[in-house]
Amino acid sequence: MKKTNDAKQKLPQTFKDFVAKYPELGQAHEQVAESVASAGGLDAKSCALIKIGICVGANLESALRSHVRRAMQHGASKEDIEQAILLGMNTVGFPTTVAAWTWAHQQFERGS
């Protein structure tokens, strides 16, 4: 599940700046991401939807936006993404879920 050049171009500027300053950490991060993505049988779309759920639970706005973008690039519909977010409601609560839903919709407006 290697990143395409198009996906790399859409990375947040903060991430690009961090990796420019610490390239070895960026490479290590990418190697770990590739290793965990290939550790099982899940496809890229499923992995992205699971990561959205993790971001909801951890209240990670920037990461959620990134994984929404990736999920869309891997064929997830807006409805798939919304369901991945809504599944956390009974676990993380209404305010956290609504915040994540809002962040996803902001990313929908930006596009993939």
C-alpha cells in the first residue's frame, strides 16, 4: 500500500516540514506504515476506514482528515466514512463523534 506521488503531494505542510527537518524519522514512519498495512489481509479501503475510527477515538483532527482523504482515494464513499465515524458514538460520546463528523465534512469539501 505504497503512497502515490499524488498522495504525497497532498500531505499537510506541517508533516512535510517535519520530514524535511527529520528525514530519518519520516522514512522510519513510512516503513512502519507499510509494514503494518501488509501484515494482514485487509484492503487499503478497509485499513483507511479503521484508521478513521481510531482517529475518532483518539480525537485526532489532522490525522482524521488525512485518513478521510486516503479512504476516498481508495474508493470509500462519504457514507462509508460517515459510518466509520458514527460507529464510535456509544464508545467515545456524542460531542467527540460530532466533532469528527464535522472534520470529515470539511475534508469532503476540500476533496480527495
